[in-house]
Amino acid sequence: MLEKLYPVFTALLLAGGCAGTPVPKGEPVSFTGKVQCAHCDLEIRSSCQKVVTVEGQLNFLVGKQALSFFKKNPEAETVHVTGSKRTDGKHATVRVEKIEKR
């Protein structure tokens, strides 16, 4: 049971922590890049999560828009993403507002 909840907890931590913790607003971004899996392709996570690499920076995609898009388009290779981005070192978390296949 806990193994199934691990991706949910990971997404919550990447999205800003626990409920009740103020989440700082990210900077608005719009970019196009290649989709990869943080687990299967990059081997940097213990579970699958979609990542778009832009200029060497990993952008971890979070939010309902990203989840529903990849359920409908699991084989998408290149996407255009619009959302808000927060950077933590060399990685960034992007809360997706709009995503489309290119």
C-alpha cells in the first residue's frame, strides 16, 4: 500500500510540501523540450515522473494538467509547456497550466 502512495508523497514534496505550508509563487514560463522519465530514462528517481530538459536543466512536471495529458498521450516525445516554475539548484519544478504535443 505504501509503495503506491510514494509517488503521491513525492509529488507533494516537489509541489511545495504539506498543506498549510505557504507555497511561493513561481516565475511564469513557456518552453518546448524533450520528454523523459526521471526513473526509466534518467535513473534519478525511484518512481516514474515526467521531466522536460531545456538547456541542460531538468524541469519536473507536476499538476493535474500534466497528469491528464500524459494519461492521454503516454508516448509524447516533445511538448510545449506553459506554467509556473520554481528552481532548486539544477532542478526545477513546473506546475503545468497548459501542455501540448509538438
